[in-house]
Amino acid sequence: MKNAQKFVDKSMDSKRKANLPCQSDNKFKKTTSSDCSFESANSTIEEEGFNMPKISIVTLRVAKRDGEDFKGSLDHVQGCQVWNDGLKLPEAWLFGVSIVKSANRPFLLEFQLNCEVEVDIIPKYCKVKIDNHDYTIELIPPQDFKANIGDEVTVRIKRTRWLLKPDQVTNWMKLYGEIIKPVEYEEAPGVQRLKTDELKCVIKLAKHIPNLLPAYGRRMNVVYSGQPIQCGRCFELNHLRANCTNEQADWIKDYVRRFYEEGHISSVLLGRWFEIFKSTLE
């Protein structure tokens, strides 16, 4: 088995060189994962290459060990072996692995990726031998695993380009629950004291957070384990673009307007989105 440290702490150099499945081509322009959250005011998600069915968190259920229902636990090293020997996916995709234990849920392994991948790329089922035991592992599709209101979840804000600051993200996160651990920059894997442009915090959910928030004139990309999926066409929750029967929503006239009309979202939190929205009313 390869050293688990390769999975949990990789160098920034390997991350740059990895052939990550984050790029998409369309008739408008070519984008990468770092471009996907910051579009022009009148563009749509589809135009910018932001593909909502892609995921950056993979959640697996350890279903059986030696043919019996699994009731134990695995450690981080064994979790990495599941990724390497069971899923057989590139280690360059993997940022880290978390153990998810709850009295009300089966034992879960949660893999945080350093890129976004299509759901279909992840095997739905695999078997792996760990310490002379045969394990059966099952993928929990994003739409099937939902965090409960009241759960404490680690929330990550992706690809900020340093344009969203911790205090600004804090102002938005307070709208969705109690902040248990403050908003801070993620540490760069394998590089001591170096931070990335991604932010994280721990929240006790009062309500679910959409994947996209119109924060301070930026499209803030928010992810957490058990987050409801969001459609890239109408921006509603709990279905994907491929299954959407609604009309294409406009980012400003429809989506930003929803937040402003809720009443508790101030023009300050919306930033330049509010100014653009006001101009559409003139």
C-alpha cells in the first residue's frame, strides 16, 4: 500500500502538474475550475462552463466486511487504501480523507478532492481487501446523502481568488447557522504555513446553503457534505440541469432578486450585484 501521506499531504507542484478533469470547452470560451465561480453579470452558468453535476466531495459507505454488515470503523490510512486499491482513481485528485461517524448513520468515508469531477467517473461499487478482510464499498450519490438541520458540517468556499475575505464569508454564513469554527483559509497541502485561496468553517446548520451565493459582487461557490444539489438552469435545489423542466433563470433578474426580496439579505452583502439588479428596474 502506498504511504497514506501522499494522499493527505501532496505538494503544490504535483497538484499543478496533475491532469485534473476540471476543464470544459463550450462555444463561448474555455474555462478551468478556477474560472467557474466568477462570471460576467449577464452570463449564465452554462456559458461559463460551470457544471453543477460535478462534485468535489465523494462520500462512500462501508457496507460489508467479509460478507457481514459492517459495524466497525476504519482509520485514515485504511480510507486511503479504499481510494487507491478499491476505487483505483488518480491520487492527484485527492486533497484529503475524513471519517464520518454518527449514531444515526452508517460508517462513511468522505474524500475531499482538489478538483471537480463528473459523478459518473466515480465507481458506484467496489471491493477491496484491507488487513486480510474483504470490504464492500458503496458510493452515496450527492442527491441521496443530505445533511440534517442541526448537523455540524465543514463548509468550504471554493476558488475565491482572494477576492472574498473571511469576514465577508462570515457575514453570509451567519445567515445559515451558528458558526462553530471560524472562517479561515485552507492550508496548502504539503507546504508549511502557506494558505490557499479557499476558505472553510464549521457551521451548525439552521438551514441548507445553496451551492451558489451572490456575495459581494462575486459568485461564491459553497460546498459541504450532504449539501442539496442545485440546478444550473433554474438555480432551484434538489434536481440537476439534466432533469430540469423549468425555464432558464437569469442570474440577476431571477436569482439575485430572490435573495434581495427575502428581506434579510442586505445590499451590502450583495455588493455590485445589487447595483446591477437596481439598473434592471430603471
